[in-house]
Amino acid sequence: MTRPGLPARPLSIAHRGASAYAPANTLAAFRKAAELGADMWEVDIRATADGVPVVHHDATLADGAEIASMSREALRKKMPDCPDLSEVVALARELGAGIYADIKDRDAALPTLSLLQEAAISPVILGAFGREVVEDLKRAGSTYPVAGLVPLGADPHEYTADADIIHLCWERLDAPQDTLTPDFFARAFADGKQVVLWHEEDPARMAAIRTRPVTGICSDMPELVNPHRPPSDYPFGIVCHRGANTIAPENTLPALECALAGGFSHIEVDLHITSDGQIAVIHDPMLDRTTDGTGPVTEKTMEELRALDAGSWFDPFFAGTRIPTLDEVLTLIRRYDARAYLEFKSAPPAPVLEQVTAAGLLDRVFFWSFNRDFLHELRRLSTEARIMSRRQDYPSLAEAIADYDADLIEFTPEADPWEVASLRGNLPQTMVAYMGGEKDVFDRILMLRPDLFNLNRPFEFSRHVADRGRHG
């Protein structure tokens, strides 16, 4: 079932910004939402006692103070990170995002409408749970569509009788996707209404709802709404180096899940062995850079490593984030039906291979290490394990392949195009590694047409590819 005027794909509406990766309703969360490709930012709006629209979800602060009874100056002193709506709108204009205004206070409705009309950004949707707010906006002649936010238990059609959009806030149902029946959409469209959906962070439920005829979907993880899809005429894969490491701390579950939620085919992780023989996911041999611990990783037990904070170094928002285990990474791969590049640091091949094989994921990973002996050992252990070789480490392409019967050859952006082309459509597969973000280098490596790209900035690369497609 379709409706004229629906976007080609649901709008990705970042719920209070990218609130899975930054404090909700802050400029930091909205900046990350833009980096993750959100089309709109859902912004909770209240009014201070002196009539200034500010961005905050709750009516009160943590100490119980009511925002509606405070001046803007007093609020700023108590909560410096609480932005004015005008600041968020200015950032949206700068970054090319739209605003989905969730108006919490009736007193904030008309000032919000006025501010957004003056800013002239697009797209804009004005929404509210309060039916009186919807009525006020319609009476004021809003030039933007107005959404009625529907709580659990309310009839969506009756509750939004005066609105242009039915916004279902039903994320707490066990299976909210089952409410999206043909009869529901037929009634909504017959009433001339569009549909926006709750904030969704489960990949299976998101897969079920993103194909429905909806205008937009909210998410704390906006990258999940419209994940990366390569061009149909060049279905390359993207390896995310240490996960989405500009969004969340490298080699942690938030960074790894962000990469997979974004639709990228592979995550790259680094493996060390603990003093009690378990496999930990961390890059450096020492703990000092990316945790609050110190000393060699290999001298700690897994229990000791799991007690460390592996997030605060990156951003206080991630305080308490733990060093992952290999098992947690393999579970994540299964959840997203994804793949991985596993790099042996101190972790030897045998226990890693055993764990990957037991998980039934040997055909979904490939391996590499700076320790060449590890790679030869892995090949002795398994003829089925897929092992990468770096072209730059050998005098010739033939030697790079032959050393341990490599299944994948990694090239640099300066690679000989003829060498890459010579493997196209055959085995071993090809990959180009580039850790920067220069668009001219993106263009150069795209011209090489490898099977895979190993990147530090996968979201930037994905947008660049999409822009090239739009502009020919």
C-alpha cells in the first residue's frame, strides 16, 4: 500500500539527537545525528518563565526545579548544556538537517512556530502529545505539518483528528510492528494523514517497519533507519576499522554496533589474550590509552580487564563502557547477520579459531596479523580459514598471495590499478585500506573497484558514494 507524497524512504528522525551516543537533546547529540545521516532531529521543547523556547525533555531538572518557573539565565546557570531552540535550529541550518519539534509546553508552541518559520529550514514537523497544542498550531495557520503523538491505549485515528500526522509512540509494546496493518494505513490515508513511528533500536523490528508506508521513523540510533546500501552495479563491502570509532570508543560494543546498525558489512577488531587465556577486544598492548587501567593487557585476567572503564577517555557519556570479549563480538555479528575482520595482536590463532568455529561463523570472518608466524600457524590449523595478506609487505603480488595461500589481498590507495583489476571477479578478493577522509582519495579508491574498503570514516564514505550517484 502506498500513498502519494511519501518520501522514497522513511525519514530518519534522530530521537533527541543521536541519543545512543551522546547526552539527549544536546548539541553534541545533534552533531552526531548529522554524522550518522539523520534527515531530521526530534527536539523536545519547553518554555522558560520569560518565554524562551529551550530544548529539554522533562518538565523539571534533576534537583526538582521546574523549567517553566525559571528564567533562561537561571536555567543556563543550573544546566549549561541545555541549548536554546534557536541554537539547535542554527546548527540544523549549518548541517542541513530538518527539525521534528516535540512541543512539551503549550506556552512553547507559538514561539517555536515563529522561530522555525523565520529560520526557513526544511523539512519541519511540529508535534505534541497535548491535543490543545495541536489545535493551537492549526489555528495559528502553521505552514508545517502538525503531528499528534499517540500514547499507548489511545485510538490513533480519534486522538489525531485535528492533526496532519499520526505519530505512534508505541515502542513499549512487545511487537508494535504488528499494529501496522493494511486496515490501519487505509484508514489513515483515507483521512488524509501521514504516519510517523516510535523510536526503534531493535534491528529486527526496524527491518520490519522501514518497508511500511511511513513518512518517518524515530531512533536513538538514526543510522539504523536507512542503513548503507552499496550501488546495485557495484555491491562492495565496507570494513569499519575498530567499529564506528569517531562516534563511540574504538573496539567497544557501542562503536561496533553503530557500524553494523549503519548497514556496513564488516567490523574490524583487535584481539589480545589475557593472563587466564581468554580473548579480549582491544587494540593497544598497554591499557593506558583507552582505559583507566595501566600496564600490559596480557598481564591481566579477563575479570580484571572487565572492571576497567574503556569509555571515559573518549567521552564522559561512555563512562563505564567495558572491554568486550570475543564472544560478545561474535554474538553481535550473529544479531546483525554481519561479518568481521579479526586481527591477532597477542592472541594466538588456535583459541580464536576454536571460538569462531564453535560459533559457526568461520565463513563470516577473515584474519590477519603483523605476526607472520601466526598466519602460517592459522593456515596449518585450517585450510578453510580466510586469511588476508597486505600487498605492501611483499615484492610482488604473486608472493603476497603465495606466502600462506591468502584469500584476500589488501592494497593501499596508491596501488597499481592493473594489479587490483587482475584479481577482479576471482580469488583472492581485494580490499583497499584508507584511514583518512579526503574526498579526492575516496574517488581514487572507488576507481580501483576493490571488493572491500577498510575505512576509519565509513559514514563519510557512504555519503560521498551516494552524492556521486545523485550527481552522476
